[in-house]
Amino acid sequence: MTTQMTTTQPTSTETPARPARRPALPRNGVDTPTLFATVDAVNANRELARFQFRASNRWISGTHSRTRMEPFFGASTEHDHRDVFRYDADHPAVLVGAGKGPTPVEFLLHALAACLTAGIANIAAARGITLTEVESTVEGDIDIQGLLGLSDDVRNGYQQIRASFRIRGDAPPEKLRGLLEQSRKRSAVFDVLTNGVPVEISVDAEG
């Protein structure tokens, strides 16, 4: 059975009650004891909740550029990624690019799917549900008249995004659907997409 998702952000800020009995062993690849210990530590010291993620980007040629994920701040200290993560972005030939990477707006779809999926895995582990399959398809509709400067009445970005999930596990369908709903409520990417966020841009230009 499928359930249609909307992009209406829930208004309640109430935190759902934690399971009365916490899973003692890792599940779904999630280290649940560490997950709950992290929640408890942040609850005891809210300063640990402050994170700052960073990325640097360098133009290569045409619409092709490369982004590197930089060290980040969180839990009151600096952290290095375990590996060096670099991602190329480009436009396809039909959009006057060379197709050497996904478009930036496609990375946005990836971010939404990945964030919701991570939430589903964590929440399932916390609730003692073993997952056997989680798949999703994310589609975004965009009219390029805006970004080409042909119309001020057409927005530059997506006009609509649709996400469809398939979840299988050792729980009734209503509980599996509840995993997605709870993930949506807690998703950082979903929040940014549906509520927006202030973006400040500065430039250092030299001729």
C-alpha cells in the first residue's frame, strides 16, 4: 500500500516519547547504544548540538566544477572526514555543458533521499524494527525559462518535488509508514527545502 507525501511541515514541536525499552544491540547497521548515548549527551549539554558543515568549490571549465567536503565542527570540536570526498557537477550537453557530473539540482534530490533514508534507518533501529529494504525515487520538475532569464514569472528552481518510498521490514505496514513520517519531521534537508534558510553570499573580485 502506498501513501502520498505532501510537503506540509508539521506544526507540532513535541518530541515523541522514546521507546520504553531501548534496543541493546546494533540494528540495521545503526549502533543503537551509541545513538541513544548521543541523544542523552546532547540532552545534558545542548551546546554539543551545534554543528557547522563546510564545502569548497573550484571551477574547472564551462559549467563543470568540483566540490570538496571540508572538515566540520560539531560536539564542541573540529572533525575530519574519514575519507576525502570530492564531487563533480556539470550541465548535460542539452544545457550547454559537458555532462561530467550531475547537475546541482540533481544533488538536491540526492540530499533529500539520503537524509530521509538515514532517518528511516535510525528511527527503525531505535524502535526495534529490522529493515530488509528501503528504496526511494525522487523527481523534481523545473521550468528553465526562469534560469535562462526568459521569464520573471517562472521561478529558477524546482516547481515541485515528489518522493516515493518502498519500505520492507519486520513490522506492520502502519509502523513502517510511521518511520517515514517521523523521518520527515526530523529531516534537516526536508526542513531546508520546505521552510527555506537565509543564505549570505560575499565576493572577493580582482581584475
